[in-house]
Amino acid sequence: MGNQRKKRSFCIRWGILFFLITAGGAGSLWGQSPTPTKTWIAGTSGTWGTAANWSGGTIPTTSDVVAIDGTSSITLDANYTVKSVVFNHNNANTVTLYLNNHTLTISGGSLNFGQSAGATTPSNVNIVGPGSIVVTGDLDANEKAINTINLYNGVSITVSG
């Protein structure tokens, strides 16, 4: 019975991912990470809306490609819109994004999981709700990276475009 549950869970996860990609109109599942214009520099934890937590000393805007690396826990403190978000762009660690009842909108770019260099070191992303991520663009997972993406506590991810 345990093996049947594991197989069913695997099929459900991939079935949901396939549905999101085909029904949501996501353009590319296997893609190369876009080049970041803003990088999380706060270290292990902090809030999205604190300018000092980002390279350049300003909060990411609608034209920014955001890179979040390292072992980081980031909490949304409001609704934000950026062009793209790249989790674990240069290294493989565990990044946790707390949506905190807010929405992160990715407009015209991509939500990308995995290192741009195509490393084979496991990469972990935890997205904790309640809250949502709205993507008008692509949902990308680097085909050469080993990614574990966990969604907790009422996370909604909508992909269209």
C-alpha cells in the first residue's frame, strides 16, 4: 500500500504541474535563468520591502529580475510586482519565501527554479502561505538542476501568458 501511495502522489504532482503548464499557457518549462538586476543580500532572513536587503539599496520594481540565493528566509510585507524571480541562481541551498497573506506578481518574465549554471547539486525552495504568486509569463525549471519545490499552507500559483 505504501508504494501505491508514493506512485499516486508522484502522478498527482506531475499531473498538476502538467495541467499548470498546458492549461495556464506557460511558455517554457525548461529554461535558462534570466540575468538578475537585483539580488537578495540580507543574508539568512529579512523582509522584501527593506531596501537595504537588496543590491543597489532599493526595493525591486516591475522592471527587475530578482535573484534569491543562499540559505534565506524572506517575508513579503506587502504586495509586490517584479519582472522575474530566480530562486537559487548561483548556488544550491534552501530558500524560503513567506507570502504572509500577500501576492507576488511576476509580470512579463518568469518564475524560475534552479541554478543558471546547470549544476547538479540539489536546490530547495519552500513557499509558505497563505498567499499567492501570479505569473504572467513563464514557469521555468532548469533541466540540469535537481529542484525540490515545496508549497505550504494555502499557496496559490497562477501561470498565464
